[in-house]
Amino acid sequence: EAQVTQNPRYLITVTGKKLTVTCSQNMNHEYMSWYRQDPGLGLRQIYYSMNVEVTDKGDVPEGYKVSRKEKRNFPLILESPSPNQTSLYFCASRQDRGYLGYTFGSGTRLTVV
Amino acid sequence: KQEVTQIPAALSVPEGENLVLNCSFTDSAIYNLQWFRQDPGKGLTSLLLIQSSQREQTSGRLNASLDKSSGRSTLYIAASQPGDSATYLCAVLTNDYKLSFGAGTTVTVRA
């Protein structure tokens, strides 16, 4: 089944403790991206990657890092999480320029206390 | 910058009624438009994808239309069921390959 897999689904952590949210897709998509969703603010893009070793900032990149060492994986790294990063996070992928649309993961609910 | 607006923000209807959800966008230079469904706290499920050259797409009880020149798309859900209760998101992919989302319409179908 074609899918984007995120782990973990739920995560509670403390301020300043580094964490990584993994994202993997099995569709051989070139493009992958991370979004966060907050009430009243909708979905906002954090980072995206056009292909392996190519990443760029989205609209809200502060406090986040990403890497794209393999085509299928695009982990999101929070080196020093803060409570304002409590949110619902989504990873998404698309083929090349998006003619076939986007596929989203099931989401990661992150709480930073 | 592309602005995507969804009206209404919330909608409550009795079971069996047809649903009409609206999406408008400010920049008509779009590549395609995608409708998603999101259940509370869950992921986004793609419902319909309309390319910029198309006028509509249909899947079962769902029909989405696109009028690129006026910057509008409408999602119709026929004969609504309680299982249709969810938030529906409209997402527009512009010609610079950037995806912009609307805030969503939250639908409640009453049994």
C-alpha cells in the first residue's frame, strides 16, 4: 500500500530534550515536506525537500532541523524543544511537481512540557 | 502570496441532506487543487484532485468543481451520512509548486 509513515504517533517530552520524528514514504517520491497544524492557524509548512540532500525552509522553520540522506526518509529534528512547539505534525510527499497530488502521513501529536 | 478561504467554517445538517462546501483562492495561476478530509486529531485523507485544466472530478457521492478564472472550487457531498462528519480542507498547488491550505470546514451530520 502506498503510504507515508510517521513515528511516533504521540509524544510527550520535556523542554530542551532533543527528539526526532521519523517520516518514511514507499512511493519513490522526490518531494517531501513537514507541516504543523495549530488551532486557528491551519497547516503551515516547516521544511521541504525537493530531493536527496536538497532541503529548504518553509514558512515556520525556527527551532527545527531536517535531513534527507535517503529518498524515502525525511526526519524532523527538534534539538531543544519548547512548549510553543506543542502541535500536530504532518509529513507529506508528492511525485516530482505534484501532478498526482500529495499523500500525508497520519500525524504526530507532540506535547512539550 | 496565495490566500485560500473556506466558507462556511462550520456546518451542521440532518442526515440525507446534500452538503456544499466552498473554497476560494486569490491567485488563479494554479497547478491543481486537492480536497482532503480530516477526522479529529487524525491525518489528512485525499478525497479528490482536480487539475487546472479540468472542470470537475467525481468519486461516489463526492463531486468537486473548479472554476479557475473566478478562483473557486466547490465540494458537493450527496445524501450526507453521520460518517461524513469531519473537517474538509481545500489545498491549492500554485504554479511555483507551493501548497496553500484553507482553514477548513467542519461538518456535522446529525442522525
